[in-house]
Amino acid sequence: MDYTTIIGLEVHVQLQTNTKIFCGCSTKFNPDNPNVQTCPVCLGLPGSLPVMNRTAFDLAVKTAIAINCQIARFTKWDRKQYYYPDLPKGYQISQYDLPFSHDGWLEIVINKETGEKKKIGIIRAHLEEDAGKNTHDETGRGQDSQVDLNRAGTPLLEIVSHPDLRSAQEAKEYLEELKLLLTYLEVSDCNMQEGSLRCDANVNVHIHRDGQKIATPLVEIKNLNSFRNVELAIEFEADRQYRQWQQDGKTFGQVNKETRGYDAIRNITVAQRSKEEAADYRYFPDPDLVPVTVEEAYLQNVIDSMVEFPAARRTRFIQQYQLSNYDAAVIIDQGVVFANFVEHVAKICGDGKQACNWVTQDVLREMNDRKLTIEGFPVQPPVLGEILKRINDKKITIKSGREIFLNLLNSEDLSTISVARIDQIIQEQGLSIVADSGQLEAVIVAVLAKNAKAVADFKGGKQSAVGSLIGQAMKEMKGADPATVRELLLKKLAE
């Protein structure tokens, strides 16, 4: 390719409040009962007055701090004027020239194997109210369009990045890291199917010709509802712009910014309208809402309430538990509950690396095979931690530990899964490591006596023959430590 893709993202996050941003209506997702979660305020009826939702502001500030934004000490509300069927007031309460936060950044990992990172600049994060939702006839006849205003007035945080992303893959990584951070902070459920996280992508390409850079006209792709669609839409649009430039030669500034939609079925972007400029919205301060003044003590309280961020936790796991970049990413990217699960197991068994290995391999495999969540996984940290502790204490072997783990998972009555049940299984199945070296030696002597051919093969240079002998000895002494068996077996063979 002789062009570079330039991408900036506008992410709209529905904040996890019980009520809307300027009224007391519920924010519950309720598609089956349209237009029931409304009132004169969110419908914009004459004489109604908005009142700011304090929790929405708190969650927005928490997010802005987490993405390293500067918090404005004075911020106000503005009316953004435009007509759309799902905006009954004819304007949206938003923030224009004095947003509550600005000039931040989010670091993304662009190579999970090496841990290579890249900082993506953030222009601003501001609060606004959501519009309603239009639904249209999907049959193609175009006879039925409806408006549901349940969502009108839901608190939205809009996060606007600098055009620092250079590929569809980087855009996807940015969105995944942002979503992970938002869920760690518990400011949003980020459910894209319900519209809690939506994305617009601003895309153009810089074409490199004869030592010069030629920029194509800017396009905004609206309302992308999955990370995969973001990737596909950006890839298509970049290629489309390059081909369009080859045909007409038009460059940035020669035509207005265009808004396009993404058709996931045909994997194309479709022209919708010429993009409005800020002046077209006729912003002015909302006369019904007072500005917000942010004090230092308030900011400090928000900072003190923060949890450990995913990026910091990744770094700590690598250092504290001697994990690879990839393994740390697997744990942290599964979410805060999964990471907490690992740490809980590590605390009980006293071996962080072993806990990480077991959870990322055995637990994650069984979760996927059985279609379970970590919250609903039958063998919870107190039990798994005790299994690993017995392995570390040389009471059982790793193989026996896995037998116990699967035995518990396959229990018909999940209420029986407990620490006491671990010891019961060890006793019933004779899984304790045998400490009596004399008894083990006697078993090995008997195995060698019964397998003269395998002994002869080993003495003749066939090293693999020892594996069969170890297996038979382990079968006779079920709780024996494989390393001890091998060591004693080789000693006897040498004799």
C-alpha cells in the first residue's frame, strides 16, 4: 500500500446510573415496552426543568481521570440544536467549548507477545444526553418506522481521540482496552448489543507520492455496533477512499466532511449526508442548568476510590508472578472477576505462577468447553487454591491434583465441592504421595523382575523403555511422586 490510514474514534459510553442525566426516569434497557420510561423533562415539554444527575458526573470524572485527562475546574452545559425524529426537544444538552475534561491519553498494547505499547491521545471527554431510537421496517418495503424514547436522556460520556490510530487493528485494540478499563471502573456495562457502547470512526488516508503526502477527504462512519464491524468498516473505507482519489483526485478540504453508514451484510460503507460543522448546531449555554465547579477535595476523593487499572495490573502480574506478556494479557483481558480469581488462588496456594498457569490452562479450558463463566465456575478459588497447596506441599502429585480437579468438576451435586471433599477424594483413591521409600523400592524391584525385555532394551541403549517401567510402577503405587519413581528406577537399573 502506498497510503497510510489515519483514524480517530468517537466513543459514546452509556453510564451505569439508575436514572437519566437530567430527570428521574429509569435507564433500564426495555425494548419490549417503548416510550414508558419518559417524563416532561426528557420529552422536552414546555415548562419542564432539568436537574443534573450527580452520579453521572461522578462516573464521568472517574473515567476521565483513568484516561489521564485534565479535569476542568469550571464546566457548563450547552444546547446542540438539530432536528431528528428521536430528539423531540429539537436540541441535545451537551458540552461545547468548556468540557469537563480534556487532553488525555490511553496506552494500548499493539503486540501481546513483546508487550510493545502505543499512546493514543484523547482530545476530550464530555457529558451529554442520549437521543431516542428509531426502528425501521426491515422487510425492504419501508412502510413502518417507529420512535422509542425510552433511551432519550440517558447519560452518555463521549470520548474523542486524536487521529493517532494507523490501522483497523489498532482501532480494535484501542476499543478493547477502553472497554476493559470502563468495566474495571464499573462505570458502564459496555453492552454493545444494548447500545451501551457505540463508536463513530473518522477516517481518511494519506497517500505517499513523489515524496509528498496527499490527504483524502475526511469521512465519519456512524454507529458501529461491534469491534469486528469497526475493523471491517475502516478497512473498506480506507480502500474506497484510495480508489475514489484515483478516479477524481479530490483531496482534503476540497469537499465537505461526509457521514457514511456501514452495511454489515454487504461489507460496504454507504453515503448518508454531508457532515455538519459546529456552527450548524448553533450551540449556546443551556439557560436551565447551572455550571459545575470542581474542587480539589472532590477530585482527591474520586482518585482515592479508584481500583487498580488493567494496564497497571498487567505490569504487576508480569513482575510479581514472572509471567510472559502474553499470559498476563490473557488473564487481565478476561476481566476484573477473572483476574481476582487468579489472585485469590495465588494467595491460598502461595505460588502465584502456579495459580496463573492452572487458571489460564485448566480453568479456562474447562470454562470454554462447558460454556461457563468464571462467576459460575464450580471449583472456586478457596477449593482450587487448596488443591494447589497440597501439590506445593508434596502431599499429592500434579497428576493427582488434576484428577481431583476433574472429579470435583464432574460432581453431580455441586454443593459437595469443598476443601473437605479434596481430602476425601485423596483418601478414597489413594492419591497421597507415598513417603515410604522401602515400599516404593519393593514395587520397583517387582516391576523390573516382571519386565526383563524392557530392562534388556534399556541396557541395550533404548532410553524410551524406561517410560513403560515408570508407568507400571506408578500404577502399582498410585500416590508415588513421578520424579522419585524415575530416580529410584534408574538407580536400580544401573545396579
